[in-house]
Amino acid sequence: MKGIVEERAVELGQYIIESKATVRSAAKKFGVSKSTVHKDVSERLKYVNPQLYSRVKEVLEINKAQRHIRGGMATRKKYKGL
């Protein structure tokens, strides 16, 4: 079971880097929860592949910085009826 979890963490990390994906979209793509994705890429990946971890961390920081903008756009779209 241990090997499978580490492999999933690496696959998630590669997917997030390649597609600049959010935690939510990665969770949907891999069929796991957002909590699982977050734990895999923020805790497990650090020990399995530190270089990949640092690259994933950069993408997630960008996503975090843009989160409030995407939320505002979604709210605007909701109330504009688009």
C-alpha cells in the first residue's frame, strides 16, 4: 500500500505542474478528495521527490493568490445570470 500512495503523490504533482491545476481540479481528475490531494502534494511529496514538491508548491501559491479573483468572478457570473 505504501508504494501506491507515493506513486499517486508523484502523479498528482506532475499533473498539477503540467496543467497548472488547482487542488480541486486535480481531485476531480484523479477521483480522490481535495484533502487527499493536499496531503499528497504538501506532505508526502516532500519526502518522495523534493524537487517536484518545490515546483508544485510554486503552482499552488499562484493558485492561492488568484483564488479570491476566481471567487469574485464566479459570484458575479451567478448574479448576472450568465
